[in-house]
Amino acid sequence: MHLRYSYRIYPPVGQRAALARTFGCARVVYNDALAARKEARKARQPYPRSAEQLPEVPAEVGIDLGLTTYAVLSDGTVIDNPRFLRKAERKLKAAQRELSRKAKGSKNRAKARRKVAKTHAKVADTRMDWLHKQTTRIIRETQALYLEDLNVRGLARGRLAKSVHDVGWATFRRLLEEKVARYGRHVGIVHRAFPSSQLCSDCGHRDGPKPLAVREWACTGCGVLHDRDLNAARNILAAGQADRLNAPGGPASPGVAIPRQARPVERGTHLGDLRTTGVRAAGAGGIPRLRPGEDVKE
């Protein structure tokens, strides 16, 4: 059940004038945007975009996601894995032990539960802030980017489940797709069956599957020594560019991500989905909830 609260504020005269100007500007912008959309609809034209298009840049990258390093780009850029949940584990364990020692129904248990919930909320907020910064930087520096369609749901059931949930691959992909559509870039998703880690990016020879412990390997066809992740990113780039050129009607228009219904959808685990309006919430894993009206500030 979602609750709704109403509050009345009593700003002084100066704040009233500032609020009136702000609300007036917002109303003008909304009405102008609504009128522009109505005109576009009458003329059977696409709706005007709500954000300015970024200038085109002559750069395309393939992105290989991982756990040792968060991402490796085909241009050699390496994004380290921050491991937000792992770094907060000691604090979370202490808070959970303190919670388990409190009597059920007591005020001290409620305080301990809020402490655990705030710690989880801080981890989620820090991760989301970091993901926004990384995706924005990638979108600004590249015109087109290509990702592998990882089976996040399947990986989250294995022995690396905690690490898979911690990296937030599904959120990373969702943010990229949203920002691509907003700023006029292109994103392509390479099918998960594509053997990006088995192919030589130089000669195309397929060298076969390799355990995760193998981080470097030499191609048996041409003898080139490859970094596993960088080689995979280059293969993803090549496969994505080929798919884009061979798509019906030619290359896809910039600013339009591949439709979700055209490929398998990976829901993954979105920590943002565990939130209700104004309240940090949690479900699986026994993470306590903050009830409506409880403060989440430190």
C-alpha cells in the first residue's frame, strides 16, 4: 500500500516571490512544449526532442563487461570495479549482528533496523551515482557503442551471485540505452551466443573456450598475444558494426536504441526497483525496510 502525505509551507515574502517566478517559468515551458508536440502531431512529424543533441564524434567502441574489471573498452580504456557492496560488508555485518540481538518489537530493534536500511541505501545510491557518471562519460566520448547481451539472470544464480548483483550490469545497460536515445547516439547489443572470448580479433581464428582464470592467451592461428578482455571488446565492436550495417534498411538512425521487444530482455537486479516513493525498501535477502515517514538521513 502506498501512502500519500500533504504538507503546507509558510514561506516568507522573499521566498514567495522566488517560488512564484519558478512556478511561472515551469508553467510556460510546459505549455510551450505541449503546444510544440500538438503541432508536430497535426503535421504527422516526430515529436521534438527534449534534450540537445551532442556533437558527433568519430569514435565507436565495444564494451566487454566483467567482474575483475568492470568494463574494458575496445580503445584500451579500463574501468575498475568499485565493489561498493563488498567494501561495505564489514559495516553491514556489524549492523546486522546488532539488529539480531535486539528484542522483536522493541524501539532499539527499530533503530537498529533503520541503521541497516540506511547502510544498504547508501550503497545503492553510491552505485547509482557512479553508474550515471560512467555512462555519461562514455556517451559524450563515443558516437556508437556495442554491448554483449549477458545472461544476468543466469549468472545471478551461480557462485558469483553477490558479485554479479553488486556490479549492476542491467542498470548500466539501461542507463546507456536511455542516454543514447536522449543525446542522439547509437547502441547495439550483440547476441549472447557470440563467442567474443574465443575469437582472435586479428585473424578471426576461433581458439575455443577458456576458463576465467586465463587472462591472456596466444592465438594458435597467427600467434598474437591477446588480453582476454580487450580482445573480447574488439570482437564485440566488430560484430556490432557488422550487425548495424547488415540491418534491414541500412544503419540504424542515431539516437534510437535497438527495440527491447526485438531481443531477449534481461531484467537482472535493479536496486532502484527496491524503492518506493520517498522510502528506501528492500525485499530479498532479509534487508530491513524503512516504513513511510522514517528518516533516511545520516
